[in-house]
Amino acid sequence: MPQILVRQLTSEAHHALKAHARQQNRSAESLAREILESALVPESRTGLGNRIAAIWDGANLSDVDLERHRTPYEPSDLQ
């Protein structure tokens, strides 16, 4: 896995990172990794199911019939 070294970090930022990590019972490295990933990795990495659910979030589906069609499936003869 790639690594990165951050130079010239201000003392204030370093102390804030360490304090925040300590409050969450985590290492400063894991917190820094989470901060970088959340700032840089696009939200589109969420799964397809979550994206579909977000589209329908808040929709009134009380009148929608979601029962599965029970007709048996006949496979195609490909020969």
C-alpha cells in the first residue's frame, strides 16, 4: 500500500490531530488517513444499492405493488 510523508505540518494541526485521535481512541495515522480519504475520494464510490436507495429516499411508495411475478421462467433453447 502506498505511503505518504507530510512535511512542515504546523504544530497546531499536529496537536489537534493527536487530540482528536485520542478522543476517538484511535491512532493519529488512522484519523489522518480517514480525513484524507473523505476529502479526496469521490462519493461515487458508494455501492449501487446505496445510490439507488438515495434516488428513492423520501418517495411515497404506499400505492406501489412490489409483489414478485410468480410465472415460471422458461429458459431459451440456444441450440
